[in-house]
Amino acid sequence: MTVSLAVASLIIGLIIGGVLALCKIQPITILRGFAHGLTLLFRGMPEFLVVLVVFFGLDILINTLLSSIAMDLKISTPKFWAGALGLGLIFGVYASEVFKGACYAVPKGALEASQALGLSKLQTTTQILIPLMWRYALPGLMNLWLVLLKDTSLVAVIAFDELLRTAKVAGETEREPFIFFLVAGVLYLLMTWVSDQAKIRVENRVSLAGRN
Amino acid sequence: MTEANFRSIYFWFKGWHYDIGKAVCVPLEQILPTSISPYCSRLIDGFFTTFELVALALIFAFLLARMMAQLLAIGPTLSHKPIKIYVYMFQGTPILIQLWMVYYGLAQFKWIQESAGWILLGSGWWVGLIVLTLNSAAYQTNILIGSIRNLPQGQLEGAHSIGMNPRQTYQKILFPQAIRNSWPALANEGILLLKSSALVSTITVLDLMGHARTVFSRSYDLWVYGGAALLYILLTAFMTLVAFLIRRYWFQSLPSDSWFREISR
């Protein structure tokens, strides 16, 4: 559950991050200001607060929408998607900064060449900028992934049964909470270790590709 | 120290939190939305609780990290492995699991409940302080040792050649430079710790987040979280300012400024 939650938030976060990064590098002031303001806001707020606000906010939103179209049923917010959306928002905001940095790292010549070839702005972005940017963005994104993996534990507080909450509930029923928390901690360590190894591989590959 | 002593200290702190809360909230009563104005002084109390917790944790963690970085840099080889394992463990697991493991997990053992340390381990605030300190110390150790490893090797040799012993080398040469180089990273870690300190509300501490959650569970009104978010952003801004001022006024006229970097090349 933890891994699927992390992957779902990763996908949501990458989409949000990509859109925000595009907002930040284009020339329209309002969009740029909006993206920067959002970044400032989410970076100043604790992740925990964001997750709670998204969860309860979605709950209220869905129920008001339902009652406004006069449907007389209560739907409880799917915890998985509320959690994934909250974590994705946080990830996206940080990722947008990484993407922005990566976009600036793309050599100017490549963009100028694409203009010389007569590609439109949209084509330049999708066919030149984004493929070239990945290499610079990957190490930063791997760091964020490590943070995200640890942040998934926050979702335990809104009673979604991921690794930490399962450990807590099992520990309480077996009356041995320490052992269960220990096992959960080891599992988290295992996940971060695997990600760490992957990160080292990716960084080596990326730096090699840069040299050629 | 008995439990009664702890309790009186606790109430003294709470007392002046609420005094300030009253002073701030009474003028604001008309401006604030009606849903949060009755709870305003509680949020202010939470604000100061969070601030004290984070400030104390950061100070203790810094002292610990300084010690551990010293051991890693010049200490006996025997001490390297345990410190590395400690750092890896605290960096690799979520802080929530560390808090819960100490607060809920340790209660499993009878002998800990009967020992003298239970005054600390039985109270959420102290567990929060201990865990936040240990967690931040791990991150700060990593930052400091990384910065020390990045210093030019000639510095060590130079210090050695003018007859400094390893301890002096660390205290007079390595550490002062390392802390200046890594100050932005340390400030960043402070802000991250501030944000993870919201998690102590899950172990019954009434910090800013704890108060916000209690109030929310009564009124079910999202504005409370908005107010808490605003106060958190205020705290973040304040910490950024403090970090900037320390950098500006303490680290300015000392080595590792531009002129020093020129000659140390």
C-alpha cells in the first residue's frame, strides 16, 4: 500500500510539478506570480497540515457538491486518493523548482537551433526542452522521491491503512507495539536503501551521458 | 526533579503563552472571522509551544551534531560505524515512526514504565523534544561532515605543520569553516524540522497543529487550518530571517569570506 500510494503521488506530483514549472518559465506575469505564490505557500506549510487540509477539504467539497445537486447520500472521501493528492501537491511544488532549474540548465543553443529550424513554441517545449531537461532533473527528483517515501507515513493519521498504521493497529492488538514499529521501521529503511542504490545508479548513468 | 516541579514549569510557560495570546487576540476580535476568534488565544499558545520545541530541539541537535561530526572527523575509527548507522537509521525512516516508536512503543516494557525516566518518556512534550533532537542531529551531522570533507586538504596539513593537535585543528580550523559553508543547508534543515514538528500533535502535544486539530474536530471549519498555516508560514519566515541575521552578523568578518577563499586556494 505504501509503495502504490507513493507511486500514485509521484505521478500526480510530476504532472503538477511540470505544469507549475512551465508556468514559471513562461513570460506571462500573472501565471508566473501564481506559481511562485503557490510554491511559497506550500513550502511554508507543514506537510502534515497539507495532507489534513486536502483530506477534510475534499470531504467538505464533495459533500457540498452532492447536497447542492440535491443528492441525498453521503460519500466518504476515498482516503487513498485524498492522501495521494495531498502528497502529490507537496511533491509537485518541490519538483517544479527542480524542473525550473533543469530547464535553465538546458543549453541555450539547442533552443535557438529549434527556433532556427522553424519549430513553434509548443513544439520546442514538447520536443526539445522536455526531453533534454530530464537528465538535469533526475538527481533532484530522486532526492524528492526519498522524501516522498518517508512522507507517505503521514497518511496513517487520516486512518489510511498503509505500512505505519498497519503496524500501529497490529501492535495494539498484539500488545507489542515496539516490535511492530521496529519491523515497520526496518521496512522503511529497506525501501530507502533500495531507492538510494537506484539513485546512485541513475546519477552515474546521467553523468556519463553528459560526458559523451 | 519531581513530577510536581515539571508540572509547575509547564504551567508557568502556558501562563505567559495565554497572556500574550490575550494581548494579541483582543484587538483582533472584530477582524477575525467568527469561526476562529474564540480559539485565537489557543492558536497563539500553540505558536509559542511549537516555537519553543523547535528552538530547543535545534540547539540541542546542533550541539550533538557538532560532537558527532568531531568524532567522525578526528575521532577514533571505532566510533565511526555506530554514528554512521545512527545517521542512516534516522534519515531512512519517517519521523512519525520514530515518535510513535518512542511514545507508544516503549510503553510496552514494564521496566521502563517503572524506571525514573518515565517522567520524561511518559510525557508527549519530552518525547517530542527528544525525538526531534535526535532526528535533527542526524541530518545536521550529515551536513556538517559533508562540509568538512569538502574543505581543502591543505588546511589539515597546514594546521598540523604549525603544531596544532587534532582537537585544536577541528575546533579552530575545520569546524568554523564547515559551519560557514554549510549554513544555508543547516538553515534549510531547521525549516524542515519546523515542518516535521507538526507531527508531535499525534503524540498528544498541544502545539500549533495540535490546537488546530482539536478546534477543527469541534467546529469542522477549515478556516482554523488556514490560520494555523498562516502562523506556520510566519514561523518559517522568522526562522529564515534569524538564519540570515546570524549569517550576516556573526559570520561576516571571519574566515571563509571571499578574501579568505582567495588565499586558501
